Amino acid sequence: KQEVTQIPAALSVPEGENLVLNCSFTDSAIYNLQWFRQDPGKGLTSLLLIQSSQREQTSGRLNASLDKSSGRSTLYIAASQPGDSATYLCAVSTGGFKTIFGAGTRLFVKA
Amino acid sequence: GAVVSQHPSRVICKSGTSVKIECRSLDFQATTMFWYRQFPKQSLMLMATSNEGSKATYEQGVEKDKFLINHASLTLSTLTVTSAHPEDSSFYICSARAKGGPGNTIYFGEGSWLTVV
């Protein structure tokens, strides 16, 4: 059974710091991995999607990597800003195209 | 890019009433749609999988008579929470797999917040 774990569960950093969010999954047989952002009381925003054949994706200050064989992904946020404060969810698409989500990392960037 | 729209994004209903949430694929046909629920401070959990024109497949522990899912067309799936109770208050989100689309991409709606009072 696929399980997705995100570490840390919560993170507080000063503005401007570069940071890394970690995601691990137990079954390497995935179709893709996606990082989402969720603001309190709001919906999900897709940040980056990495197909199983890819190693990384970049969008602006965000970079996500995927090491399928070791069951790991990282989301790198450069030069963090207070507006980056949110919960970041990692999710893998598995057999039957079901998506398994991690519990998220709550990020707080202090001004 | 492909867009999945959910409506309403936020709804408040009275206990005992039913509420319907729609999930539409705006620029593609979705052979399969998925419904998820997020409990407070927890991860999103799959509730059911719906295929166009057939009955939904529910995950273990999800009450099919309470959470009615209809996938009447290739662009629309609906989730109806029947006889809603305060404990049904949650964040519900759908995703859709494109028919004939680029491999294994699933597109997510933005989600719907349900509050039952």
C-alpha cells in the first residue's frame, strides 16, 4: 500500500532563506508526483508536476526533484517570502490513477 | 492547459439537508473522476472513483448512500452529501483523468469547503 510522508510537518524560517521540503513514498511504481500549495481556508494550487520519467521541474523560485528509485522528492524554495507561507502537499499518482497525498508541511515565512 | 472547475467553492448548509458539489472538466473529456476529502489537519483521502456512465467505486469506510456520486457525462461528476451533519463539514476536492490525454496526467479542481450548521 502506497504511503506518502512529508518532513518536516511544520517549518518556520526568516524571509530570504532558501528551504527544502521533503517527501517520501513507499512504492516506486508511480505515474507522477505533484506538489500543491494550500492556503488556509482555500483550495489547492498545483505548483509542479513531475512525470515518472523526469528528474525535476522548475517554476520560478520553485524546483522539485524526483528520485523514483529511492522514493523521494524534494521541493526547493529559493529566497522565501512571507507570501510563501502555506501548507505544501506532496502527492503521487499510482495504479488506477488514484492520488495519494502526504499530510503536508506547514510553512511560515517570517518577515 | 486543462482546467477542472468545482462549484461551489464554499457552501454552508443546514443539518439534515443535502448539498451537491459539481466537478467539471472545462476543456477535455474525463473518463475517470476522483473525489477526495480532507479532515482537519489531515491529508486528503480518496473517497471514490467514478467512471462515466457507470457506478462509482467507493473506498473502504465511505458510505455510498451518504455520498452519492454521479458521473453522467464525460465532463461532469457530482458529489451529493445527503442528510448532511456537522461532522460532514470538510474540504472536498475532485480530480479528473483526461480521455486520450497525455499519459497519466490528472487534473485537480480547486476544491469545495462544506460547512454544515
